[in-house]
Amino acid sequence: MLRAALSFIKTKIITNENDKVGIVLFGCKEGTNSLSLKNIDVLYSLCEPDASLIKMLETKITTFTQDHGWFDEAKAVSSQTSQILSSSLAAGSSVSGSAPRSPLFEALWICHQEFKQIEK
């Protein structure tokens, strides 16, 4: 995925250096964004690509899994269900719950926020 982004950005710099590029990751273990939404990481804010972005992406290609990882919904549901089950059995209540992963519209909302920052 990052290799494709790197190739795209190199092409953008050569063909139209005034275009703006941003990288938003959805489905990460952690999230770093302006709205503090989980599993969404703004890797690179929307701006004109340059050599520093290319260097950063080349570094991230090798360290991506350690730095960002991927949200494992199956493990999260399994872990959360067993925690809810054990706590609800102890309390005598019913079992309910869902995975803690952010929905896609939240990632799109972060992208919208990035565009709004450019307008200012």
C-alpha cells in the first residue's frame, strides 16, 4: 500500500508539483487525528508533496507494521465478548457489544477536516 502511495507521489511531484497530497490510514491499531477518532491515523497532512514525504514513506515501508499495525476486528470482538461475558455473568446481566473499530464514515470525515484546513 505504501509502495503504491510512494509511486503515486513521485509521479505527482514530476507531473504537477502544485497538487496537494495527504495520507490517511484507516483500520490502524492506534489513531492520530484532529478529532481523536480511533483506528484512523493521519500519516501526512494535506499539502504539496516534497522530498521529505518521499523519505518518510521509504522509511515507513519497512517500519509500517510496528508503527501502525492493523486493527484485528476478529481478535477485538473475541476479546471484548469474553470480557463482557465474564463481567456480565458475574453481575447477572445480559451480553451485548460490538467491535470497537471506527466506521468508514469517520475516516471520510477526517479527510473532510483535512480539506477544510486547506481552505483557511
